[in-house]
Amino acid sequence: MSQPTAQSVLASVFGYDAFRGQQADIIDHVVAGGDALVLMPTGGGKSLCYQIPALVRPGVAVVVSPLIALMADQVAALQQLGVAAAYLNSTLDAESQTAIERDVANGTLDIVYIAPERLLQPRTLNLLQRASVSLFAIDEAHCVSQWGHDFRPEYRQLAMLAEQFPNVPRMALTATADLPTRAEIVERLGLENAAHYLHSFDRPNIQYRVAERGNAKQQLADFIDREHPGQAGIVYCLSRRKVEDTAEWMTQAGHTALPYHAGLSPAMRAHHQSRFLREEGVIICATVAFGMGIDKPDVRFVAHLDLPASIEAYYQETGRAGRDGEPATAWMLYGLGDAVQRRRMIEQGAAVEDRKRVERAKLDAMLAYCEIASCRRVNLLGYFGEDRDTACGNCDTCLNPPETYDATRYARIALSAIYRTGQRFGTGYVIDHLRGAHSDRARELGHDALSTAGIGDDLSAKQWRSIIRQLIALGYIRVEQAYGGLQLAPGCRALLRGEQTLELRVDRSGKRSRRAIKKELPPIEIEDEPLWEALRALRMELAREQDVPPYVIFHDATLREMVARRPTDIAELSNVPGVGEKKRDAYGRAFVDTIAEHVT
């Protein structure tokens, strides 16, 4: 029996008639035995780049993944497609592990997922030496970088795959890697001769927005109620306590909201993650312990109540929204305290100085992203080395351009006040000084007699906070970590000397306009809603019977195509994108019968 082609596997197994972007080139290269470095955004079809070669090349494909908690769902999705897939990790009992190892050795599996720690064990390496391995796919490859946001030391040891399996093609795949991280992936994994495939980092269906923090809970409630009622989302918080408080508050407000952080028991985390994946409309409130590799396609929003540590972390976390290609929102609150808190965390951390220097630079880039008055998407893509000249039209600064003003005079006044008061006082004291507020402390220190005392009384405290926040983000002011005192940064000299002017943005409160994104998928018209709800109910019933998330049966996009095309026999159903042969045979009759009941 001849080996199938990539195109035939795409159609018969996955139910699609065409590849996207560089998928075909990547797959052809790996099928031919070549190594590859693949950078593709979340939701860009990265998994197909190793799943299809695994089904075309003889032998078992080994997928190295750090995501033990998600392997079961990933394998379940493949099994629904008729793929012989399994995973080897610490959640298995001895009997199950032995059975899967036997299948690997006998060549009866197409794909096996293995955590890096398990792969590196002598028992596993001996097993793979006896088996016929078709390829190694190292997912989340940015974990190899010591400067990255998800560093995993065991990833460093994966370079030995090139030595022990010299004739087996290797793929490194990631959705988040700046230029230095890419270079480190190549070096650490021995991929000097690999072909590089850099897909655009752009996720055009995601709308990026940053709002000035006020009443954070009320802002979050307004955002969800106005734009995403009843929809699945993720809310990221910096601390475990804030996660718990936010989840409790949202539950009291009528949402299905669950906490997720490393302080919960493994069983509780697994239960909450399972509900998020398998139920509809669930919101997870989480620390960054949640989400890497999440395969849920219909997450409609990702909200950050605290500033992420870096652009890479922000991009990866927001990338969990809108994997199905439909409109989604990346919404973040940001304030002066974020810059102070994040810098304090860096300086008080146990990292070596080189590491802290890198973390400071990444934080500076994150702060600059928050404060820009130009297109956020252009800034975001530029960070990853992708140049774009035109604004996106789908971020807050494009949809509602911020007003800017010449802030040179006010910036110089603020810098002078910080300098004259000794560069050791926090934001509140400096603002009181600028606005001429009288205090015993100021009189004792003689600050009420300084030339800068009261010189800024024409601005409100809120306006001064905005100016100082932006000066910190732009690198003119730095924050002393022990007590939060404001200090002059080296970059402020030209501004203080009058050799430079400065434009700052005017902070505006109120609702942001939200432009609808053009959808390529068919719309759900009012008259279609009964059929749409019937198909969703059928999908949920089948998912519960199979004990899998609903999207493993069919994605929303596939159901929308069913509503639009209304196939009433199995042959017509075969033409619906996302319906492969195995799913057609397993579920086709139930879906066409349901459609037939609604066709008049």
C-alpha cells in the first residue's frame, strides 16, 4: 500500500481542501526529511505542520510538549479524527504506560506526545531507539531560551536528539520568539542547517486595546457585559489573591468564573481547566500558570488586569483568543503602579545581573507599547522583527486616535521637581509639591521654598500622574526599588537642557468604540438561530457522550458552514470544511438529520 500524500491527508483526515500560508512548504520539507524552525502565531495552523508529516512518513512521530495537562485533550482530538495517537507522561498508571510503550515499539501509533522530562529518561530513549521514529516535533521551542518567559532547563538537553537520531527530521515550533530567542533555539537545539519558516505574527482578528486603570472591577464588568456577554474568556491577574478575588466577584455578578493558579490543588486546577474546555461561556481568572498551549478555539477575549512582564508573554497570552479566526479582543488595564511594581519585582528577584538587564529591556518595551499613540499592531509586529508601514485599523489607537499635546514644559517641570527634592520621594509627594500642597513634612525639609513648589498647580493630580507615568514608560524617569522614589534617568538630559521636545498622549476616560471586523465565516441570521442552537445542542450531547470538549466534535466555524449550506445528506456534508472522513462517518447522520428537521 502506497504512502498517502499530504494533500490527501488534509482532505480525508482533517476535512480541508487547501493549506494556509506556508503550511504546504513546511510539510513538504519535513516529509522529505528536512529539519525546520517554524514560527507561526497561535491559531495559525502550527500543529498541522507536524501532524500531517506524521501521517505521511512511516513510523511514529514524537511530539515533545511541556503541557502535560493538555496532552489528553490533544490526543482525544486526534483520535476523533481516526489518528492513532497517545501520550506518555506521569499521569498514566504502570499498565497504561506499558501498553503505550508496546504500541510505540510495534509501530501501531502515528503520534505520541511526550514531556521533555520523560523523553530524556534512558527508558524512553531506549524505547525510541528500538522503534521507527518518523520525526521529532519540539513544540513551544521558546522554552529553550534562558531569556524567555517560559524557560524550561530540560529543553536544553534536547540537542542530543540530533546525535542519537541523526537521520530523523526535527522540527522546532513556537508562536513567540524575538530575534535573540530564535538564534538561541537554533544554537541550543542544533538546528543550524534547518530551514526557517517565519509566518506573519499578525492576528488580524484580534483587536488590541489598553485602557487607563480606574475602578478595575467595574471596567472589566462593563467590558464583558457590553461586548462579550455569555462568551468564554480569560482574565489574567498578577497574584493568586487577586485571581481568587476577581473570580469570586465575577461569580457574584452572574458570570461562570473559575480561579486557576499554582496554589490550587492539581485536582482543582484540572477540574477548572476541564470545565473551561468542555463547557461554553466559562471565564477563567488566572495567573500565567494557566494557558500555554490551550487549544480552545472560541475564547472571545483575553483581559489583563495587570501588566505582563514582556511583549512575548503578552503576545502569547493574548494569542489564546480567537483561534477560530473570528473576532476577539485583547483588553488590558494599565496604570502607574504597574511600572513601579514590575520594576520592583525585577530588582528584588534572585536573577543574576545579566538576566535582570534583559528583563528591564523587555519591561521597557512593554511599557512603551502601552503608552504609544500610534498603531499598536505595528508596534507589536515590529518587536518581533516584522516591519509594517500601514496602520491596522483594528486597535484602540486606530479606531479612536488618542489626542497628543506638546508636553515639553510640563515634562521639564516634573524632572526639575524630582531633582530639586532630592530624587528620593514617590509620585504622590512629587505631585503634591508641584501642585503646591502644604504639609509639615515639606516645610521641615524646606521644599516649600523651592522654585518648583506649586509651579504645576494649573494641572490636576490625575493629569500629573499621567505625565509621570508616561515619563517612566518612555525612560526619562526611573523608580528606585526599595521605597519607590522617583529618580532622573540618563535619557532625560537632552529634554532638561531644552534640546528636545516631547509629545505625550492625553488620557481619556470613557468607552472605546469597537469596530466590527469583517467576518469571512457565514453570519448567523435571526431566522438561522433555531438551527444554530440545535446544532450546538447536538454537539454538546455528543461531546458529553464522548467525554471530550465540544470543539473536538466540530468547531464553531464548521457548524456555521452547516447552517449556511444546510446539507441534508451525507454526500453534501462531505463538502463542509472541517468534516473529515472519520467524523463524517461517526457524526454525519445525526447532523444531517438535525438540519433536515429545520429545512422547510
